Amino acid sequence: MLASGPGGQGTKHLLLSVLLLTAWEAESGQVHYSVPEEAKHGTFVGRIAQDLGLELAELVPRFFRVASKGNGDPLEVNLQNGILFVNSRIDREELCGRSAECSIHLEVIVDRPLQVFHVVVEVKDINDNPPVFPATQKNLFISETRALDSHFSLEGASDADIGANALLTYKLSPSEYFSLEVPTNDDQVKPLQLVLKKLLDREVASEILLVLQAIDGGKPELTGSTELHITVLDVNDNAPVFDKAVHRVKLLENSRNGTLVIRLNASDLDEGSNSHILYSFATDVSSNTEAFFCIDSASGEIKVNGKIDFEETKLWKLQIEAVDKGNPPMFGHCTILVEILDINDNAPELLVTSLSLSVPEDAPPGTVIALISVTDRDSGANGQVTCSLTSHVPFKLVSTFKNYYSLVLDSALDRESVSDYALVVTARDAGSPSLSATASVSVEVADVNDNAPAFAQPEYTVFVKENNPPGCHIFTVSARDADAQENALVSYSLVERRVGERALSSYVSVHAESGKVYALQPLDHEELELLQFQVSARDAGVPPLGSNVTLQVFVLDENDNAPALLPRPGTGGGGGAVSELVSRSVGAGHVVAKVRAVDADSGYNAWLSYELQPAAGGARSPFRVALYTGEISTTRTLDEADSPRQRLLVLVKDHGEPALTATATVLLSLVESGQAPKASSRVLAGAAGAETALVDVNVYLIIAICAVSSLLVLTLLLYTALRCSAPPAEGACAPGKPTLVCSSAVGSWSYSQQRRQRVCSGEGPPKTDLMAFSPSVPPCSSSGDSGEQQEIFGNDVSTVILNVFNAC
């Protein structure tokens, strides 16, 4: 068994320890080791496996393990070589405190068979703790009158180590006033004593700083120290003394109350209450002095307490005394001579005489606004006065005589920019420091009718649904006049013109005061799509000024026309019953007739669909009608069971809200295949001629449609380019994002909320109708208050409804 210690131990001491340990093991059955505290990690402690009689090869199979009685695992065993070593920091003072003996008890456990061994590791103390005083600084308060050989107790230091490492000696830094008395080892109960060996004088040394040092008996020795801060307490043996016996001070007249005259300074060599000085006027000072001056008893500040006037008193003589708070108190005295200086204490005085209450904004430069006079009661330079006016104003001061000025117009006025001016006239004398006085002059600018009413934009577009009630409010125009009062009172009127055969005033009117525009009669989209007119705004000034704004009223279509049936081509009759001869030999899908209809409305209101009404009694009809073309065709091959006379009812319906309908009657006569040509030869001949004529009409109609559409697209593109170059204006009916909608199998397109129209046709059956729809406008109020605007959707948008019918 081997043990290690700090700094190495002598061979003789090591052998003696081994012999004692071996004898103790034999007697107690325990293994004993020793290790110094603060040993490094991995420090060798002992060959525990060998000392316990265990083979290295059986440590792991027998589950060799070590458990310590306490917190942590300061010691660990290497299972490869069976050596016990230091695993973590070991602090003897933390582990055992001030105890003379300190050990770590381990339980070594092995299985197969189960065995338990007790191992004791003694922790050796090293000198790792310096002496520590209770505080790093100790304050002592000693009166300067204490007698020689006075003793003052001190608290010694403590050392966390034990034995010789904890034996302390003390040493005091050199001092001419104090020495240290240390008790002997046999008399440790007595405390340390600080002994006074020279009389103290606070005025010579008010504080004494000493260092008390403790040294332990370890190798190497460690030390600890504390500072002794000795404060010498004062006794009242010195009277207050002013820094000057006579003070001379100059003070300006008219100094404000609270103005500092002088701050006295008296000193007392004592301290504490013995050096606290109170200042006051001497008892023989007159009461008049205290009426003009006051003294702060604590700070010694003398301040002005009344009106100081050079013309009344030119020199003040003040007697001051200082007394300390000692027992008995002691006094000091001084004299203060206050010389009063004359100053420029009279400010100029201004008198303003206004000639007019207001100035017209068209007044010419040089117009006199007011007369100003200035006086100063001072004399000499203090009475010389100059006047100035607020800068950056269209006015100026003109000197007419000594201390007299005229306020005149310097440049043109504009009431709409600045309606009134608050001018400040400043009079300043030549005193030092100079004094000044100000006078305020308010100049109001009178309005002249120099601004015409102005609209927010040159034109507005209004959308009104047709069939509106008479007197309906459709829009509000508003013009602003920058002038004031009567010059800003705006009235509205129509700029009269002819609309076709009728006067404009028969369609619309405008309220003269509010600017509300009313529709006097119901508007009809089929009759009038666009109503363009001007509204005039005129003020009440003299002479009156005015301006015009253009309103474009687009009449929006409503579904107020039901579908109308067209006559059969080649016949001059109306759109009543249609009669056709049908051969029974035709196959499924053969077109036997066609229902033609047209709607006077536009857009979705004119988009027609066709439905075949069910037959009476619920019988299934061998015919069907195309949804959008109106073509009637067979659904199957006709047979003998079908009735020779078929009566079909076709419902024609538009897409308006609500939808309007019309009903067409189609009479079909079923004949044998050989009879059909004979029975209808005359009809077919007439139909052939009509077919040829209809084809010619369709060709010309298609050419006309293409020409009109091209012109319309060109106009819309030009208008869009002009509108996009101007900044957009927002209003109550501003369009949202464009929405492209294509509905139905025919391919009818509607491009919403744009200043253009789109016409498109989809891929449908060979015989289809071509319809162009006007823009689909979202619901929006057609009227607004005076502050509301409506956005222009398009200036030249017109609704085009075209139906091209193919001959059957």
C-alpha cells in the first residue's frame, strides 16, 4: 500500500506510516489510505485491488464497484490496473470543516460471491486557506481628548486550516500614535488591543489609516489583513473666521428679488456640530436693511429682497456675524459694502394709430396702413430709439419725423394665400443692455372677386339605369371658389342646348344652390344612350365669374323588352305559328324547322335561349330545340306510331333580371317520303329564292358589322390612350379590376368595368347568331351628395346589338 502527500515526505516518515497502517489493517480488517487535499485529478492513492486480495482479471466479471458515503465521487478505481485515484477536487475544509480528523469512507462491493470491503481514505490538510478578518475595514472613532495608554479592542482573524497551519501571529503598520498589544498563546481569550501612545489633535490629523496583518504558521505562510480607519472626533476649540473682514460688492439697480448679492464663506477648523456655521445680520443692523436684503443662515447667501433703486440709495453697509453650534458657541464678524449701479431701466413706449380696419387685396404698394409714434423716458443713448418690423411680410416702416413712423404696403396682397397679417413692431433703445418694446398690428386683407369657381375635374361620367322615376337625383356637381363671402357664393345652371328635337331642360335640371342634377323624365336606353351637356357655376361677385363642367350621362339598359318572334324567311307574315312538312324518313338529328326571335334590349338582356315545352299528357316528343339557335331537330327516326300532326310550343327567354319570355308555336306535318316534294314544291321554290336573297343580305350585313366594329375598336383604343395619360380620379363609382367573363356554349363575352367593348364568338354549331354585348356595369348608386364624384367608364361607349340569322 502506497500513500502520497503534498511536496513529498521523508522516507522515514513514509515507512513509519506504512507499518502503522498495516498493523491497523490487520487489527480492524479495513484498508486505509491517505491523500492530501486539493490533489490533482488522477493523483495515485493506492493499489486497492491488490490490497484487498483481488485479482485484476476478476474485477469486471465480479462487478467491482466503489460507493462513497457522501456527495459526489471524489475517488475512482481504474478497473484495468486496480488503482484508486483522485477523480475530482477534494477540499478538506468543505468536507470536514474544523475537525482534526477528516476521512472519506468507501464501500467496495464485488459479486460472485458477494463481498463488501470497507476502505478509509484520510484527507491530509495543507495550508491552502489564508487568515481572514471579519471585515476588510474597521472604523474606529476616537476623541482628540482621549488620554495616553487608552486601549481599544480589535477582533482577530480566523484560519480554516488546522494545526500549525492555523497558528496566527499579528503585525501592525508603523504609527506614531498607536501600537499593538497581542495576547500570549496561554491567554487567547483576551482580544487584540490597540494602545494610544501619543495625544491626538484633530486639526493636525483628522484621520489615521493603519493596516493590521495576520500571518499563519503554514509552509509557505499565508497572510490576511484589514484596514483600521481611525477618525479623530472634534471638540469646539476654534471660532468661525471669514475669508475677508470687508467685502465690496457692486449691484445693478432694479435687480429682481432673489438675485444673489454675495455668498459669504466662513471656516471653522473644528468638525461636526462644532464646525456648523450659521450666518445672520448683526443685532445692530436697521430693519430697513432686512426689508431690502435677506441672508440664508445655512449657506451665507445674501439676496435681494426688495426694490433696489439707485436714485434712493447708492451704497449699502451690511454687518454680518457667523456663529458655530459648539458648546459654548463661538462668533466671527465681517462687513459688506454694496455699491448700486445705475442701469437703463426705462423701456421705449409705442403708440399705434390705425387708419383703416382692412386693406383690399388689390391695394397698390405705398398705401398707408397705420401711424406709429415711439417715446423713451431715458436720456442720452438710453433714449435713442429705432423701430423694426416683422420680416418676410409685404409691409415696411417709413420714418416720417423723429420717433414717428408710417406703416405702408410694400408689395401686392393675395387674400387667398394670406387672409390676415399679425405684425409686430419692435422699438429698441441704444442703452447697454438695450431695452425694447413691441406693439402688435393686425392687418386684415379684404377680398376682391378675382377667382372663378373651379370644378375638381373638367368632365364627369354618370351612369343611370333606364326607366328611372321622374325627378330622380342622378349626380351632384360641386365647384369651389377660393374667394370669400359673396364672392364665393356659387350658383349652378344648365348650359341650354337642343337634344334632337327637344330642349336639354326637358331631360335634366340642376338645383341652383346644391348643384344636384335631376332627371326630369324616365330615360329610355333604346331611344337615348348618351346625354352630354354642360353645367355652369357662377359666383355672386361683381363682376361675376364662372366656369363650366361637362357631364356625360350614359343610360344603362334594363330588361324591359320581351323577345319578339321573327317571321319565317320568304314569308311576309308576322311571327305567329310556323308550319313545316316533315318526311317520316328523316333520321335522328335532322333539322326540320327554326324559331327566330330578337330582343330590343342589349347585353345579357338580349341574349336569348330556347326551350321546348313538354307535350300535353306527358308524351315524349321526337323533337328537340337547340338552346341558343332555336333549331328544331329530330331526336330519333320517325315511325308510324308518331302522330301525323305535331304541335310544338317553344319558349323563348332572355337572360335579364327578371327574365322575359315569348312563346312560338310550330306545326309539323309528318308525310311520307314520296309526298313531301309534291306537297311542298311551291313552298320550296319560294324558300330557295328567299334563301338566296337572305345570303346576299347576310354578306352585306357582315361587312357592315366588321366596318362598325373596326371603327369602334379604333375609337376605344384612342380614348384609352388619352385617358391613361391623365392621372386617375376616384369617385363613388370607380371601376374595380377588369373581369373577363365568357358564358354559354356560343361564346358570348362580356368585358366588365373597362372603357371598351369586346365582341367574341365561340366554337358553336355551323348556324349560330353573333351578338355583341355592351359593358356589364356593377350596381352603383346613380346619385350622390355634393361631395361625391362618379368615375368615367367611357366617353364614346355605345351599345351594339346585332343578330345575324342563317337561313334554314
